[in-house]
Amino acid sequence: MPTFKVFRFNPDKDALPYFQEYKIPESKKMTVLEGLYYILENLDPTLAFRSSCRMGVCGSCAMHINGQYGLACETQIATLGDTITIRPLSHLKVIRDMVVDLDPFFAQYEAIKPYLVPKETPGPREFAQTPKERARIDFLVDCILCASCYGSCPVVGTDQRYFGPHALLKALRFVEDSRDGDTYNRLAFVATDNGVFRCHTIFNCQQVCPKDLDPTGAIGKLKMKSILAKLTGKLKKTG
Ligand code: FES
């Protein structure tokens, strides 16, 4: 019978957070999310956590599980040993138990303009891409904004003005998109004080990403592209 040791905090009534233990029935095929639902439905209806798709698509069940950030719906209990310690994502205010306030995370995402700025005035035809052009954004489009990388990033932990690995990976997704016409403004923006040059290349974000993406590598590419654009005078013209 695995023991779930779960972070609990209700700011309306608890002076401090604490851990609460629950025993759940042995099940070799149970995920951590299913374990949390077992607790909610059978042991403690006050437990709060987020989830939606239960299949690694929506990103809402990210949390800290036995020392690693990841998706509860994709983490098998059988891989975790007898005691499973669960905490909310770091660097975000706890609303209750595992539910955190994601507003700062999404504000940074919105700041990078996460939408195409077309090169041409939209008309009746589509903006087609060749397979080679599309390949440049393969993987980058797979980010589900779960915030595992954000929770694992020590730079975010020390200064929340830093744009964060999620926003910077998404910035590269638009810089690499052949249909986007805002490349040099994007590069100028990510090269400002709280952007790519704040990254210390610690690789935590790369290690925890449930989609096997590489935010550290994306930030490295943005550094190179913004330096090159600056050296060739392109940031000055449009930045
Ligand atoms: Fe959607 Fe886990 S519930 S990713």
C-alpha cells in the first residue's frame, strides 16, 4: 500500500503548510493523478489539485513528485517507491494545496506575443509553408504550458521578472516560423534585461519537460540569433 505524503495548505485557515499522509490501495497501473483522485473520492474530499485531460495534453496536473517536476497523469506510482511526496509547483503562490496562481506564468507568456504577426496583409489565400519550413518549428509547437520548467528554474526562483523558459521557448517558436514578420522585434525583446541573457544554462527545464523539449537549447539559439542580429544592425532598425 503506497503512502501519499501530500502538501496541504488552505490560506483561509492554516497558519502554515503541512504534509498529510494517505494510504492508497496497491495498483501497479495507477498514475499519481489516479492516486490523488482516489484520495479525493474515498478519503478526503477537501484535497485540491488541477487536472483535465488525464493524458498529458492539457498540462494542468504539473506538480512536484518525489523530487521531480512533472505531470501527475503521466507518472506511474509503480516507479516511485513506497512513499510518494507531492508538492505544488514552486515560484507560484499557493491558492490551495496543489493549486497555484498561474497568472505570473501566463503574463510572461503573453509578453512574448504568442501569435503570428503576418509578413503580408492577410488576404483570401493561406500562408503556406514548405515541409522544410515547417520542420523548423517541429517540437517547439509541442509545449503544453504545464509550468514544470518554470517551477524547476532557479533563475525564476530568484527573480520573477525573468521571462522564464516557457516564454522563451515559445518566442523561438515564432522566430523560427517562416510566416512570421516580427522576427527582429522579437529578438530585440528577448535580448532585453530580463530575457535570454539571464539564463544560467542550468538545464533543469530540459530535464523536467514532459514533452522532451529543450528550453535551454531554445534560449541558446535565441542568444545567438539576437547577437547576430545586433552585429548586423538589424535590431537597431526594427527594435
Ligand atoms: Fe492534462 Fe495531466 S491532466 S496533462
